[in-house]
Amino acid sequence: MPQLCSTALASLLCTLTVLLKMSLSVDHVPMLLWSAQRLQWNPDPALHEGRIVSAQELTEILQPVFTQNSRNLILFLQDTLSIDDFTYFSEFYGDKNPFQNVQESLQSSPSSLVLPSVDCEATRYLLSFLQESRDWKLTKITDLNVSHLEVNTSKPNLVVIQLQPRVSGFSEISTLEAITENDKIIGRLTMDLQERGMHFSVIYTAVRPSRISRRTDEVWKLRRQLMATEEEDSLSYPPLNVTTGNDTCILFYARNFSLKANNSVFIDLTNVTFVSQNVNISSSECSDTNTTLSLRYTKPVNGISSLEIRFLMSNKFYEGSARNWSTLNSVEIVQDGEKFSEFHVSAISAPAEYSFHCQLVGTSNLYPARLIPSDESEAKYWEVFISSLQIQGFNVENGQFSYASDCTGFFTPGIWMGLVTSLVLLWILAYGIHMIMQLTTNSRFDDPKGPALSVPQTE
């Protein structure tokens, strides 16, 4: 009997471990749906109990949207979003609710549905699925100006609005402002459609989660690693590669690659660069000493017909270190083939055999790796933000990144504080040991067999 119980307990623990690993290893994002008319949502109740909605389950859930009579569907697509964001930002900043319009729309709509966990694979191909499911008139808005939106009710309309990317990193205030601005855009558009008397449905989701859950093996083995030692599935999409013949000569990856033009127009290039790879890299050049990664985009946003971004890298030998180093020298931005902007790069270099990795790269003064405008007048035209940048322009082997040289130095402020504190404590310990060693005992003592020592006392 005890052996039977122990066997059952071991089987239960194994099952729980497998389920835990499966739940933590899948990236998922929330999906919010609401409609101006009453729809019959029939999701499985188990979907709200920690289960991740798969692509097949999502197609079944979205069927009422395709059978409605309104024939207008609005898709708000954000770069990153997690279910924890709704509670974290609302509670942390008190009365300032960055999701106020979204919350009011969910409460006031005749029908609404919240899916806390949807597989990122399903949301990544959501737009393709929607286009195939019906003969929509597709309208894409990327300049965040929804005032000029025109909807023709003679045929089904699918409006895709690429929301402003979140500025994650050092400042949570910037992230809060981005989320609040996106919420205002959602509120303005839905209010405008309601005033026109139109029936519509809304889907609000993201491509990637903003808060990545660590896998169980990473939680148990926390340690400082080079980027190349991480598992391939840690990347949400493969890196962009430039090949010459059958050999890969450039690798480029970023979790968020976006620009801001004239302090008003946001251009998110993450999906077109890495997911759909709708980018022209034919002008890229590779050699043993100089490499240029050229990214050309056609109509990335309304008002810009063409945009080219060049990353210029060099490979030089330095006698001081007796080795070759690869350096990202500059970044150039060419708009419509005429407007030219150049940025000098600071602190982006690595041994030629390594790749380079940095968590934040951009034009902000807070980033560890900065893009500095060569002309001060150009600074007001472009702002660049790249998160989790990893790039390698030389000595690429087997089409994979080599070990990464990180932009974060080994001697961080915390390490320096620990070293100084340790030195002070060591000095105190050495001083104490020195004082103890200086203690001496009496050289002579009273003889117990002799006469007692007499000390006269006078009044």
C-alpha cells in the first residue's frame, strides 16, 4: 500500500511539472473584444482558468464577428501587452487609469469578451486570418491620425490601426504615457463611429507580451549568460540575415525597432523587418573590413513613400589589444531618397569573433548605447528606439549569432559599491587584528610562597 501511494504521488508530481513547463514556455497576450451590437460569444469557460487560447480555438471564438450584420471590424494592434499591465499601471498610479476608455467600452458595449491568454502565434497571424475569412475592404492606419477615417458601408470594412509602440526600459512614465495615448486614440475612434450611427466590433490585442514569464529551467539556473547560450525559442522570431551566395554575412535582431519622425509620426518597423520581412536588403554590402546593412521600406507610413536605414560597421585591428574589433560606426536614415540624417554611435563595439548585444539603443540620453546626430539640426527630425539589439557583421558561422559582448560593463555601480564596502570592512578587520596582536602580558608575577605584597595606604 505505501508503495502504491508513493507511485501515485510521483506520477502526480510529474504531471504537474509537465503542465507547469508547458504553461510557462508559451508566450501569450490578452485579447479584448467588444461590439456595438449584441453577439453570442460562446467561449469555453475553461479558457478563463489559466488556459492559453490556441489558434484553432480563436477562430471558433471569432465566428460571431464574421456573421454579424454590421460588417465593420476595427483591429487595434499594439506591439507589446500583457494582462498584468491592466492591474499594474492602474494600481501603481492610483486614480490615473491609462485604460479608462477601453474599460468604459467593455462595460458599456452590449457584448464584450476578455481573453486573458491568447497564444502569440495566433495573434501574430491574426491579420492574415481575418483577411482570408471574408472579402474585407482593408484600411491600414499607421500615423495615428484617425480623424480622416472614411468608412464605406457598401462592403465589409476591416480597419487595422497600428498603435504607438511602448517605450519600455528605464522610464515607466514614458510607458504610461504611451499606453494612455493609445487609449485616447481608441476612445476617439470608437466615439466617432458611434456618433455616425455605425455598428462595429473591436479587437484589441498585441503581437508580443510585455512581461515575459521565465521558463522553469531558467528560474532554477539563474546566472549571467552570453546571449548565444540561450535557447532558440527564447526569440519570438528569427533574426534578419543577409547572405552572399550560400554564406550569411550579417545578422540583425531586435525586439522593438521603431522611429519617431518630426515628434509626431510613429513608425514601428518590428513586424515588417522580422516577422513578415517586408524589407529590401539588396543594397547591403559585406566584406572583411567594411559591412553595410541596408534596410529599405516602401510606404512605411502615410506621407513617407520610401525609407532607408543603413548600419555601417567596420572591422579593424588594434595593437593595444592585439586583436580585431568590429564597430558600428554610424547609422544613416534616408527619407524619400533625399532627406539625409546621420547618427554617430557610441559604445557599440565587440571582438570581431563576437556579436554585440545591448538592451536599449537609441537617441535618448538615458540609453547605454546612444545614437548621436552628426548635425544638431537633424536631432529634431528623428528619434530612434531599439530594444534588445543584437547585431553581427563579421565572422558569422552556421547562420547563428556568436557569443555576445554586452554593452553593460562588468563593473556596474552595484559592484563598485560592494567592492568599496568590502574594502572598508577589511580595513576595520585588519585594524582590529593589529590591535589584538599589540596586547602584552606582565613579565613578572607575585611569588605565592614569598611574603605578600604590601602596599601602604596613607590617609
